[in-house]
Amino acid sequence: MLKKIGVEHLCLGMHIHELCGSWMDHPFWRTRFVLDNADDLRRIRDSGITEVWIDVSIGRDLSTEESTAVAHSEAEIATEVNRRLEQAATQSAPQKQVAMVEEVRRAARICVGSKRAVVSMFHEVRMGKAVSPEAAGALVDEISSSVIRNPGALISLARLKTADDYTYMHSVAVCALMVALARQLNLDDATVRELGMAGLLHDLGKALMPMEVLNKPGKLTDEEFAIIKGHPEAGHRILVEGATAGDIPLDVVLHHHEKTDGSGYPRRLKGDQISLYARMGAVCDVYDAITSNRPYKAGWDPAESIRKMAEWCNGHFDERIFQAFVKCIGIYPVGSLVRLASGRLGVVTEQSEQSLLTPCVKVFFSTKSKTQIAPEIVDLSRASVKDEIVSREEASRWGLRNIEQLWAP
């Protein structure tokens, strides 16, 4: 049985099932383990993680009094998550100018060029040079144009980065996500462009981080984690000294790891002390981070990531911004593996403009026969289609690999 508790109630002997928050917020490469070391208990409490799931069937439980007062059950959490996602689903997906199949190949070329440009930008920063506002601006404009034509294409492709590409393509992905979110919030064109620039530059400080720490494939030491947590201030300093960015990028670069409950860094800002733009940056940054393969952890399925973020809203994200974000990319974002009521598995290929609950799905596998079937696109928004999504699925459960090949070029 799983229970969600505050870290102040953790004690040795408990089996941690999951640390509630992005793995960027703590130095642990594992999330499921018996807490049998006092140093690990201290590190969890010092990390900024405020809640954890414990499995009381294989580890120590809270006392009866504590359990009644502080533990939340899976059912309670699921009810709250469903409420948040249902609120986001009340509006249709964003309008797009071109179909996914048309934009995805163009977006693939943009991703290749964007990675090359960001690699060059980081290299120049390491050499002590300032960021070129002209080059960065041109890159933001190209990414923005793709997002306007079809937001799902470039955002989804940028997620398919390798662990080695992560630092560079993460900048491209967050740029695209910030543009899409800004448009969803109906911000003016100048602000949208500045937020795209903020997304592109938000992790610039990582250019000055030691590569052996940045790409370490295991658990970070306290000292290494402290180094990584210095990247917002390093990035802010680079931009201030180079005088190449406006107020919005400067704000997002410095504050995209702040949390609404005050447990973030570097300033431990709380609630409205965090600007709208930095709160947007936090959502976009975390989504791309947790859906991407990292040197020490495989990325989560997009739909699973959305549900996890909905669970973390209390304390981590601004709920209004999170719901706007969900409207941008869907409750079942492109690339999500889902099971239909018919028993077929499929990969989401495009959002429907009618409802976030009825995307287009490419079905390819029968759970009844446990065999591949002829791929077929099913538009769940059509009145003639009686099928519907009943659950998210893990590819590993069915022995499936490389499912992104079903929708990516």
C-alpha cells in the first residue's frame, strides 16, 4: 500500500517508492529504496523535496495517529489529479495552421539546425564570449514559426533527444514550450518572443558547469549537487555581464527553479514573489526534463509526466499556468502510449481541435492477442468513432521499443 507523506515524517526503515518532484530537485539517481541511512534522510530533507510516497507493505509505516493526520492515499491523490486535468480539458486544443504530418519533417530540420546553433552558443560562453542577441533571436524566430504552424511537431521532436544531446536540445524544447504557453495565455507578440528567448537561454549557466558533474551517470554527492544548483546564478551573471538579454530572460534564467511553496532555489521565493514568467519557465523546464532521457534516468511517458506534474501542483507550480500548459500540449501529448476501450494500444500522433481527451491515435498492437496489428490512424474526435482512451500504458509492460518511430520522421 502506498501513502504520500511529508518529508518531516520520514524515518529510517521506511521504503521510499517515489520522491515527489522532478529528479532535478534532488541528488538521488534511485527513487525506490529502503531508507536505512541517516545521511540519506538528511539529504532528502535538505534537497527541497517536501513529500514522498512510501510503500508500507514492504517498509515501516507511520503510527496510527500520524497516518490519520498526515498521510494521503493513492485514491485521494488520484481524485485531485483528475480534477486538475478535467479543468484543463474543458477547452479545445490550440488551433494549428498545418497538419502534424506536414510540419513534423520541417520541424526535424529545425531541430538539427537548432542543436548546432545551441552547441555553438554554449561553446562560445565557455570561451568567455557573450551570447549573440542576433543569432539567438533568429533561432527563436525560427522555432516560434514552427510552433505557430503546429505546436505539437517541434515540441514532440525536441523531446526525443539522446542523453548526450540533453543540455542543448533541452534549450530548444523549452524555447518552443515557452512560446506555445505564452500564446495560450494570450500574451502580446513582443512578450512571446522574449519568453522564447528566455526558454532558449534558461540553462545557459550549465555551460560553466564541470562536464563530469553535468553528465554524471549516477548519484551526485552533496558537493556536486550544490555545484549544479549554481547554474541559474551563473547564467544570470553571464547575461548581465554581456548585456545581451532583456528583463524577462534575465528573470527566467535566475528563477526558473523557484517553487510556489518557497522550497526552490536560488532565492527560495514564494508564491507571488515569483514572476509570471519564471512560473511559466518552471513548468516548461520540468516537463521537458522529466520526459527526456538523461545520463542517469530514462524519461517518463508524456502522459504519465502530465499526471505527475498535476500531482505536484501544490507547492511546485502555479495551477493556472499548469492548466494553460496542458491545453498547449494535451492531457495525452504526442508520443504518449495509450490503451483504447477496444483493447488496442496506440501512440498519440496529434491533438484534436475538439477536445484534449480525443486525440488522433495510431493503433498498432492488440492487448487481447498480444501481437502487432496493421497500423491505423484513429481520430477519436469523430462522431463515428466509438472507441476511447481508457488508460496510459508503459511500453516495457508489453515488450515494446522505439514506439516514437510510429509518429516521428
